[in-house]
Amino acid sequence: MEALIQPLRLRGADGTGQGRKVTWLELFFDLAFVAAVAQVGTPLAGDYSVPGLVRYTVLFVLIWWAWSGHTNFSTRFESDDVVQRALTLTQIFVVAVMAVNAKDALDSRSSAGFAAAYALMRFVLVAQYCRARRILASRRLTTAYATGFGVAAVCWLVSALVPAPARFWLWGAALLIDLGTPIVTAHLSAEVPPDPDHLPERFGLFTIILLGESMVAVMKGMESQEGWSVTAASAAFLGIVTPFLVWWWYFDGVEGAAERVVRTKRDAQRFTVWSFAHLPLYLGIALSGVGLEHIIRIAPDGHLHRSEIWILSGAVVLLMSALVTIGAASGHGCPRVTRPRLVAQYVVSAAPLAAGFVDVHTPPVFLAGGIVLLCLVQLALARPARPNIAPVSAVPQPL
């Protein structure tokens, strides 16, 4: 830290920002948010049902959006001064407050505390964008973001003072403004583009950490086994294979963490799709991890309820569809896969829904095996398309 207080600057404006890596503070920030995700997901392990799913999804979306707000800010603006560190520390504390207020039902007093904490998180982000307005080149973007996020933050704060169900209507309006602000102003991203290396690395690291949480869920299922039958061991192995294949698919199959250059409005639109596609990806990873934990726990003789099968299969559909979309948004004008293969990928992504019509007495290990098989098929389909280049015949050259 060179000085106690420094003005914000555009990342890479000094000519040295390209290829800049994630800082230790940013990694610590990411860990705090993943810890909050784990805290919010604790009740889901014991209530893997539709009400539990609704509660978890709402809270997960808000935590992810709070993380995304800071991440998108820091990929455009940088300053390692006391002010920025203090604002980051405040956000880390606030997400902890959000997490401890996220264990009860959505109509409880705790959810009001969650909304108030989330409002404070958005006000901190607004303060960061107001600070960045001093940079003339970013004024249109920062003004739009500060205005949109500020209006949403007021709605979130007011919702904390209103009882349910009116509270939920305010949540819906606030979330619509929150999510809509970067979509409506996507064309401004070309004026102040995100760092092409830094942001994908942040998303990639968050993906890795969430996959780690999925592995922890699988390990919890393994701990519950007293005797290791062939079925139980197979379920555990398949539970470990699944996040491994998702990792392979994300980083190699669709190159989700590859350089993301934004120069034109078309690039900005593609960037917006790529960014938002991570929300269903992360939600699918978290939900499928808990579902695989359930499969391992009940092996070899137990069976999933119909609602649990639908939740797990739906989570896998979310995960796969998001990964296909991330790959489609990574073309940069040159598609990684042909259109027929892309259509085939989406069709395969919908295949897990067939599990909802299977007899509930079917051993759940078959469901885990089906997920692995579909991931392998997707990996094969995700291979980059090779251009048809005619072979060049070797012609002897005169000496």
C-alpha cells in the first residue's frame, strides 16, 4: 500500500494492468462470501424440498449478486488505499450479518434483518461508484450504476420495515431494479470495459471454491456410511467424479475463465450473457452437491422422494444449460462449436428431467451415474470446432 488515501484509477490505465492477477484481499473477500453461501445452505441439507429450495434460491441469488457487484467494480477500478480496504472490510462484515439472518423462513424477523444488511451492502457499492465518478471516462457508467443500485438499496431498506407479504413485493421490485441496471446499461461496458484477465479469474476462482463446497457435501455423505457396500462406494465415487467433470467442462470444455475482451457493443452484450450465466451455474453446483450428499447418505437401500429427484435433476439442468451458454458466449465472433452441436448440447442439458418420471424405487446410484454419463457426453460435444483446412501438399523446392 503506497499511500493511505489514493484516488481510484481505471484498471490498466497505467499500461501495466493487463494480465493483472487477483489480489490476496479479493481472494479473502471471495472466501467470506462462499462461507456465507455455506451458512445459508445448512438448512437445505435437512430440508431438501420445494419450500427449502425457494428459500435457499432467493437468499443465494442475493448473496451472489452482492459478490458480483463488488467483483464487477474491482475489475474496472482499483486503489489499494485505506478507504478501499475499509469499504471491503465493511462488505465482508455485512455479508456475515446477512448469513446469520438467513436460517429462518422468508417471512420471519430474520429475513427483515437480511434485507437491511443487503441494503447496507448495496449502499457501500453505491459509495464506491460515486467515488469512481471522478474519473471522467467512466462517468456515464458510474452514474447509471450508482443511481440504479441506489434506488434498489432504498427499496431493500424499506422492505425490512414492512411485514410479509408486502415485504416480498418490495423485494421483487428491488431485485428487478438491481438486476436490470447492468442489463439496460450494457452498452456502456464498451466505454469502460472490464479487465479481460482479472474478471474471468475472479469468476473462475469462485467456481473452484463452490466446487470445493460441493465436494464437502459429498464427504459429509460419505461420513454417514457405517458399512461400505458396492452400491455405497459407487455412489461416493460418482459423487466425487461429478464436480471433477464440471471443473473440466468449465475450464477446458467451454474455457469459462479465458480472457474476456470487450471492445464493441456486441462484445458487451456477450459479456453480459456470460456474466449472468454464472448465476444458474453456481446455483446448480450448490443444489446438486446437496442432492449428491443425499444419494450417498441413503445408499445402498434408501430411495429419494419424488420432489428430491425433481430438485436434483432440475439443478443439473441449470448447471448444464449455464455451462453451454457460457461456452456459446465465449465465441468472440468465431463459435467454439457448430450450431448443430450447440443445439445438441442444450438437448442433452434437458435430459436429466427424464429422471423425474423414473420409478422412485430405482436405486438412486443410477441417477448419480446418469449425471456423470451426461457430463461426459457434454465434454465430448464441447470440443472446439475445427476449421476445414485443405491439406497442403509438400512440393519439392529447387535447391
